[in-house]
Amino acid sequence: MLARANEHARRTGRPLRAVVEEGLRQVLSDTGPHRPYRLPDQSVGESGGRDPLEAYSWQDLRGVIYGEP
């Protein structure tokens, strides 16, 4: 990122410090609405139901994950 900022400063004929200050001003002045990122629901099994992975031991789960016979 620093290399890109240096290149931008060179192309625009400005010092790197001015480019960095401009970028910080833009970020700090952004007052737009920010929605928090929400992870998609990747639940396994029925909501509130029994955990379908509960019957497996750690060794069995490892075997399933890594495709071991």
C-alpha cells in the first residue's frame, strides 16, 4: 500500500505526507451510515434441536473432515 501511495504522490506531484493526510481526512470526515457486518447463518441442524455432531467423537469428526476412511 505504501508503494502505491508513493506512486500516486509521484504521479500527482505532491509529497507523500500530503497524500496520506488527504486520505486520513477523507476517512475521518466520512459520516455516512455504517451497518455492522453480519455473518450469514451457517447453523447445522434444527434450531433449538439436538446437535447432529454430538454423536461423533473428536477422532470421528477429524476423519469426516479430512476424508479419512
